[in-house]
Amino acid sequence: MPLSLTTRALLILTSLNLLDYLDRYLVASLGPLMKADLGLSNTAFGFLGTAFILVYFVTSPLFGYLGDRWGRLRFMAGGAVLWSLATSLTYWVPSYPFLVAARGLVGVGEASFGTLAPAYLADLLPMKRRSRALGLFYLALPLGAALAYMVGKLVGSYSWGWRPAFLLAGLPGLAMAGLIFLLPEVRSEPATRATVTTTWSPLTAYWGLFKVPTLRRVTLGYGMVTFALGGLALWMPIYLHEVKGLTLAQANQILSFSVAGAGGLGILTGGFLGSRLLTYTLGAPLWVSGLGIVLALPLAAVVIFVADPALYIPALAGAIFLLFLNPGVLTAVVVSVAGPWRRAQAVALNIVVIHLVGDVPSPLLIGWVSDLASLKWGVSLTLVALAAGAVLIFSALPYLKGDLAAAGEIDLQDEPPG
């Protein structure tokens, strides 16, 4: 029995997304080895994460704009090829500047795929199924990160050096990129009559999207979560090694199991709840996200400040579960309030903002504060970001229904008051 288009698309794009996040998190898992080999300070190592994200968010608007006008598939496939090549070529970088350049090329490739794949899936699906489908798509995030931490554990245990890991991680993406062309181009129609605004000015288009109240608040709130997740993803292996006294292999193993297990379960739970609870309230995705962030805050504080592994390891798993409720449900809100003609641009704008306020500054800021004071105080910046994120997510609730109606996703006459 042949697979449906939705199932085929979800399998292909999720598999590529897994390789995307494997490539992205290799630097974090191999950090101590790379620092020792290249003689990097904390600030210089932190800039590797910042350089990748800078290029990633600068190029995302271009791909969002082109994808909404010229189709998604060719740009997604090209992006997969580029990031895979750049990852593999990292094996041969002779010095730190070349390593920074390679991470920048990875950012260009991942910007194309990361912007257009969620928009393509949203084109295939009605609003009530998007949270669940995007939850499955973003399941690649914790699994890819966990796979990267496992690679770091193996490389650290057997002293193979960090370079072969990048060569091997990049090759599968080259083989899989061609599968994207097995999918058709699609463009969904709105459920109700919507106001359609088209413009050939990118700045005007993106400014119009940013003025959508729900999208603006959700994107800024997601940015605060990204500040925490991005900073912790890069620095937590080193934090567990240097502050908690674990070996690199132990740190990567704990993170691998926690991110794969708790993070994967969090992604699936968030997507399931975000779709299932829409029956009761249109604000379900925002409630799932906001309450998850609030509950994660005290657990994250335990991870940072408590020395007993019997307490901080379960707290780490719990915080990861709660924070990973977010990607599927928040992306579903973003693509829904944007409407079908602006989805790729909405994802691109979301990428720009969440990284501009999130994991562009966080790796560097954490490294800078740790050089000035201590790594513990640097990592503690993530707690402030999470508190701000919860406030912003909850502040979007009063605007959600009106913005969905303006995008043509619902008809206010068919919705109950309140």
C-alpha cells in the first residue's frame, strides 16, 4: 500500500532534519577536543555557535521570500547539499578562521531547509493537524542533538580526534537531498476568505508580518527560549565537565540520553497536546508552551546550582522535557497566523528574530561572562531569558483568535465567544 503524500513528506523532511541537527550540534559535543587542539578561549569557542547562527538568520529571509514566490523544493534540496558539503569539508580546515567560515556555510544551507520545510508541511495540512505533524518534524531536534552528543562521547572515549566526526556526519545528507524532488510542489488555500497582501518588497513584507500581534509576541518569546536552549546546548557539556566534575564522555552520555529521551518525549507531547486541546481552546498551543516554560524554570535552577547528581540529573531531564514542548506548537502558531501566502516568510522572520535575540548572543555572552566571573554565572543568564519568554508567550493569547481570522484559518462567526 503506497504511502500518502503527507506521510512521505514527513518521513523525508524529518530524516533530513535529523541530519541537520546532527551537523549543528557536533561542535557542542566535541567542544573540549576542539578547544584543546586549536587553543581556543571560551569566547572564541562560543563565537563558533554565534557565527553559524548569524549566517543562518541573515540568509533565512532570502529563502523565505523566494520560497513563497518560486516554490519550496529546489531551495530545500540545494540547502541540504550545501550544509552537508560544508560539514564534511570541516575535516580539512587548517585553522580557526577556516573553521568559522565552514560553520557559516553550514548556516546558509540549513537556513534554506529550515525555513521552507515547516512551510511546506503546513501547506499540506489543516490547522488542527499542524502541531502534531510539526512535533514529529521537530522530533529530529532532540534526536539529532543526542546523536551528536553520542558521537562526542565515542570520539572522546577512543581519542580519534574531532575531525573524522564532521566528515562522516556530512555524507548522508548528500545522498538524501535528492529525495526531496520526489515530492510535488503544493500551495494550500485558506479555510475562509482572507485578506491577501502581496508585495515585491522584502522589507515591507517582513514588516507587515512582524506587525501581526500574535506572531510578534510568540516569536520574541520563542527567542527567549532559544537563548536558553542555544546557550545550554553549546555550554552544558563543558559545564558538566568543568563545574560538575564529570568526564567528557560522562557529560555527553548524560546529555545524549536526556535530550533523546526527555527531549523527544517533550516534542511529541507538545505536538499531541497542541493539536488535541484545540478542540477546547484555540489558545492550546500557547498554554502548552507557556506553562512548560514556567515549570522548567526551577528545574533549570537546580541543574545550575545544585551539586548532587541525584538531584541535578533528573532536573536536567525534566527541564529538557518541558522546554522541548515548544518547537512544534509555536511553529504551528506562526505558520497559521501568517496565512498560506506568507508561510515561508513567517518561518524566516521567526528564525531571524529568535536567533537575533536568542542563540546568536547567548553562546558568546555566556562565554564572556564566564571569562569575567565564572561559568556558573554565565550559564545562569538562561534563567532570566526563560522568565521573559513565558511572559511574552502568555501575552499573545488575547490576539490569537483575531489573527487567525485575518489569516483565513477560522471564521469568527463559527467560533464561540471568549
